[in-house]
Amino acid sequence: VHEKIHDAFVSAFVAEVKGYRIGDPMDDSTYIGPITRRPQLEVLKRQVADARRKGGKLLTGGHVIRRKGNWFEPTVFVNVDHRMALMKDESFGPIIGIEKVKDDAEAVALMNDTEYGLTAGVYTPDERRGRHILAHVRSGSVYWNCCDRVSPRLPWSGVGRSGIGLTLSTYGIQTFTRPKAWHLRSSLPG
């Protein structure tokens, strides 16, 4: 987040996150459901411990929710950097580190400072600026002013160690098919 808006953004973001309803994903009032796999809870716990040990400041969340299923509190860190697993590895859970940047070039460099690249998002009212930033980010899917959708018309893939293959869209269908060359003649010679 740009340093000029960082503090105001963090304050508003944390207030929003604290209002998220955790529960049954079939309930329309739920915003965050369970984690899909139990081992992922350990990944999230390790990322929280690592960030705290390296100087990250936990603003909300950070714990497993003790109830049936795989539940983790929505978690927000600040004072983060790229020594922390939280900022370089995939989390697949409700955890985020908010890092302060001085300009777009620094933001792009930090967004690309990972072995992974499944998704990336940029929020700015300036479409040209958003497109420019996203054009330079190594990611399979990019988002401008959103991050909560997948379109069956667009390919879904990752870059680097993210994702396996390609799904969705005609490109995705092609990855699950094998072309066959048919050489035909309407009649035999002679």
C-alpha cells in the first residue's frame, strides 16, 4: 500500500475485517468459511509465528478457531517485509500482510519477489496506472479493483510454482484434450 495512504487504509481495512462473519459458506451472511484442508491450518500458524518472530505487528486474528472443522481467524499484519513467509509463500487462508511502498516500481518489485504467481491485484482509481502495474507483475491472473471472482471465459493458471496446468476457458479445455490428425480422402485412387 502506498505510504501516503497506508495508515488510513490499514485502519479502514482492519475495521472491515473485524466485521467479517465467519460461518457456513451456504449461509448468505457468511463472508469467510472453513479452510479446505486441515494441514493448511499448520501453514497459517507457522506464517503467523514467523511474521511475529521477525517483527511483524499482528493487528487482528492470528489463531485457529476451536470448533468442528478447519477454521482460522481473519488475520492482518503490518510492519512486514519479504523475509517473512507470509509475504512470499502461498497461504490459502484468511491472512494478509500489508506492506508500505514508496512508489509503483517498488510495489511491482515486491509483488514479483516470490516463487509463486497465482493471482495479483491492484486497487487504484486510475485504470491506466492499474493496467501498467499489472502488465509488469508475474502472475497467472490479475485483478484491477477486485479480487473475488473467477470467470469461466478466462484462463486460470499460475506462474512459477503456482498452479498445475491451465483450467477454464477454451485454453483450459485444450489442456485436457489431445489433438488427433485425420488425413482423409473421399475415394480410393484408381
